[in-house]
Amino acid sequence: MALLLQPASREALAEAQTRLDAIIDGASATELERIGDDLFGVLRLLLTEIPLRRSLSDPAVAGAARSGLADQLLNGKISRGALDVVSELVAARWSQSSDLVAALESLARQATLAVAEKNGALEEVEDELFRFGRILDREPQLNSLLSDGSTPAGERVQLLDTVLGTKVTPVTKALLGQTVRTPRGRSIDLAAEELSELASARRDRFVAHVSTPVRLTAEQEQRLADSLSRIYGRAISLQVELDPDLLGGLVVRVGGELIDGSIAGKLAAARRRLPS
């Protein structure tokens, strides 16, 4: 489920996400686990310290000044990678202070999911989150207990630990634990569904969706996968779909990027360049 943000906040989050992805690509699973934990810690700080949250998102204050305040408060207390993400977040322009909180939570979740990426367990995490959401949907009393903000957070997390035990991966347990600790008014079954969707979207970063008018040979698919892996600096798997309307060439989508090398695409581009 995509965050419902106004244009300025969407742009700020997209830039911060790009920054985080660069950090993720160069970090180890252990480093990412620390970054995720630190970002969740900053999230809890902003949820409890309302004046601080307003100061860090105040459009009347220069972005550099807001970033400097974050650095003054957090330098040495969180990892360098987490501080870089927070500094970029607070320096950006936000439509409202609650958008900053939502963005910070999104990036904390992404960093934690990236631990599963590094460990090759992202698909498993996605499935575990989905199944847990369905369990809560069938067990409304448990769902209510985990979502009840009037119960101390420690007690809710302890209940979650009892339910999960050792049945799920550490990343799944960490994500659900952070959500139960700070539900932000959400039902935990819906939050688990959101997390599953995030894992699916995260996994899609490593999949190239290829449209082709003719079936590719195994050798052609391997060459294409190797080329894309070199371009993106990570292993890329292919999902190939036949589309006779393309006439020739390929259309490749990796995450939000589109590479249109089809004949149909080139003809359409040529038509757009013709004088009217």
C-alpha cells in the first residue's frame, strides 16, 4: 500500500529512498540491521517528542539548519548510514510534519527488509508477513491485543514474541516487533499486509520484466541477465512476457526504470518528433 503523500513530500521521500538504496547496495547485512534499528529508534523519538518533530520539518527553517540540528542531536548515537538518511530527510521540504514520520518509518522498514535481501531470504519474509496477516485476520482477539495502544508496548511485544517463537526469520520478527511497538493507530493485520507488499516491491528491484515479440533462447536470456546485472551492480533475474505488438526489440522494466528498445517504441518516438 503506497503512502498517501502530497507532491512535495512524495518528492522528498523519493530522493531519500534513492540515497538509502545507494547505502544498501554497499552495506553488509549486519550494517543494514543496525541502520534499520537506528531509523526505528529515531522514529520513536519523533513520535514522542512532538516539538522536535515540528522543528525538523518546519518549512520556515532552512533545510541546512534542520539537518544541522539532527546532526547535533544524533551524531555518535546512531550509525553513520542512518544519520545520512535522517539528515537528508529533515533537510527536505515536507507538506506536513506527519509525512516526515511516515517517510522515516518507510525507510526504516526498507533498510530492515534489505537485510533479508543480503541473506537471500526476502521471498520467505514476504510469505511469512502475508501469512501472519491472515492469521490475525482469523484471530480478531489476538489482533486487537497486539494493536491496543493502551497496553504498554513491552507487553504487546512480549505477546508477539510468544506467538511467533522461532517460527519466522529474524527480519520478519524485527519488522512485526517494531510495528507492534509503534502501531501508529493501525490494526496489526493491516500493517502486516503493508509489510508484505513492501517486501514484494523490494524483491521486484531484483527482477527485470522483459517484453519481447518473440521467444528468447536460454542463451539470449542469460546474456540479457548478465548485461543488466552489470548495469545495476547486482544479480538480476528475468520475467519474460511475449508481446507481438512490439514488432521487434525489447522493453525492459527494472523497478521504476523503463528501457524501451522495441521497434514499436522507436516508431512512436519518431512520430512524436515529426512536425505537426
